[in-house]
Amino acid sequence: MFTQQLQSLQGCLANLYQDTNTAVQPEADLLLAALKELEATSKTLEIATEKLSEQTQKLVNVQARLREEYKRYQDLFEFIPNAYLVSDTQGKIQSANHAAAILFNLQQRFLVNKLLVCFIAIEERQAFRCLLSQMHECECDYVQELILHIQPRKCEPFEAAMTVARIRDVKGKLTGLRWMVRDIHHVSQQPLLGLER
């Protein structure tokens, strides 16, 4: 739209140049000077428009690459074989992958905004809350792991290994937690693969 307006302005300037040839000389000189000034401004605007157009195209390309990158990471998150969740600093689930939905026996969309502590066996909730508290107090970013009993919706509890890591913003402020949950009860009951021949 801006480009069209600029082209229209340049067309008007060309018409005014032609009209100055028929005007009285002193007025024509003044008008000619004004038109030259307008033409210079018009060319500057044209160059600026071209640069803006180039920058806009670059931004469009960057956005497309970012969308592709986001999709790739979203796919990685979604198809990790272990349950993976992201929570706020209080343990409120913000996102969960498909494996988490299966593990907790609840659709992904219903996991969001639930407190993770609700899926911990009642007798171990205090230990879980202590872990959340430690995550706030400690400034270091080491990964912590603990073994707890998970209580899926309408299913029997099972023993699970929970790994938690902090999420920090660019200023270092704790903004969330990443959780990976693995059912270790089933793993310990699976027979070991033998290499006998």
C-alpha cells in the first residue's frame, strides 16, 4: 500500500514538472525548486521502502525457520518415550507429553493446570513438597532425582523415578521446572536379556 502511494506521488511530481514549463518564470523557478526537493524526498522514501521490504522478507523467513524449529522441538517433546512435563515453580503442570498422559492415566489437556503433587501417593506428598521447596532455595542448577510412588487417576500407584531440573529466564530467575518421570516398577520386573547361546 505504501509503495502504491509512493508511486502515485512520483506520478504527480512528473505531472507538476510538465506544468512548470507553462508557468510564469519567477513562479516556475520557485515551483521547480520545490518539485526538486519533493523528488529528492520521494527517492529517499523509495529507497527506504525497498529496504523495509527486504527487512520484512528477512523477518518472514526467520519466522518460518522459527516455526519449523518450534515444530521440531515440539515433536521431540511429544514423542520422548518417557513422561515429560513442564511446571511452574509451584509444581502446576503447564505442558505434558503423550507419555505423561499415559503414565498418569489422564488426557494431556486435563493434565495442564493440575498440581503435580496430586499424582504423588499421599504418604509421599510431604517429601515432594520438600523437593519443591529445595528447588526454590538452591541457586545451583544441578538435576535432582528421587524415587516416589505415583498415583495415576483410577489406577494403582507405582514406583517411579522423577528427575527435575530448573528453568531460568535470561536474568537467572527461576521460572519453572522440567520433570521426567519413569515407571521403574515395570522396569525392575522385566527379565534381563541374556546373551546365552
